[in-house]
Amino acid sequence: MPHADFNAKYNGGQSTNRIGLFKHVTKGRHAKKPASKRLKKSASKSNKGNRHLAAGRYEEAIRSFDSALDINESDEDAHHQLAAFFSMLKDAYNAYFHLAEAVKYGFSDFKKIDSDINLYFLRTHPLYSEFRIRGYKVVIELPEPREDLLDSERLDPSILEKIEQLGSLYENGQMSLQVFQLQKEQILKRG
């Protein structure tokens, strides 16, 4: 469902502005509060978010879940609910992120993940089966490695020898770092 249609149907036509709603908690942020009080407050915010979701107040739900994560970044329920919410918005990036965080912090009801209607978009996403196989972890693919420039035919071997000689002079204290860098640049420009 397009974002505009979702807003028209569920938010009375008002656009949801998510900018600034998700703040990532740094470790040690809540060191002053005892853990048990912090967890209770986080659970309270998460429960409040669930009530907002049930009532169709999605922005308030996001704020409540976000507050729960501000208090306790490992609140698996808040992460799970946000994953479902972003899946409904067809925001795969945030849905994957929050579902991975939910599992990371202990969410283990995999039958619920496989059957939750709100996660339907995510489950039908092209990357979902790989995400699931990897234990519900987001893995960022690295680009293909570029050719090894040292093995390239574009680089004249004599240039490498000259730079190695400069390096030896620098390492032996016969040349300053500035002179080494300047001469190396000149060799590379000529090559």
C-alpha cells in the first residue's frame, strides 16, 4: 500500500513524519537509574505503544516504542512492533533493522514472525529468505573487490622500485616524511 494511501486510511489523511523519531541509544546512557526501574518504565512505554497501535494512533505508537527504546535499547517487544509497523509501511530497511534487533535481544517467537499479518510485506520481500537463513541478521554485502593495482599492467614496475627506494631512505632516517611524500607524489604523477 503506498504511503499516501496508508495515511488516508489509517491516519485521517495526515502524513506521518518519522524524521527525528528514532534516536539510537548509546551504551551507558541510563547508568544512573537502576535496571529494574528502567525495564519497568520501558515495558510501560511499550505497552502504551501497543494500545496506540490497537487504537490506530500510529504516530503516538511510534513515539511510545521509540521512548521505550530510549529507556531500554534491548526492548525486544518495541523492536518487534516497530518491525511490524515498518513492514506495513513497506519500509524494508527499518523493518529488517528492527526485526533483527528484536531477535538479537531475545525475541524468539519465530512462528509469530512467520504468521504475523503485519510482517507480510517483509516476508514477501526478495531478501527475506536470506535474512531468515542468516538467523534474522542483517548482513551488508560488500562490493566486489577491485583489481589489485599492484598486479595491474597500468602500473610500471620501475615506479614501485623507486617508491621502495624512497621508503628505505625514509626508514633509515635519510629523508623526512614531507620529502618522502613529495617525491612519491612526483613519481606517481610521472608514471
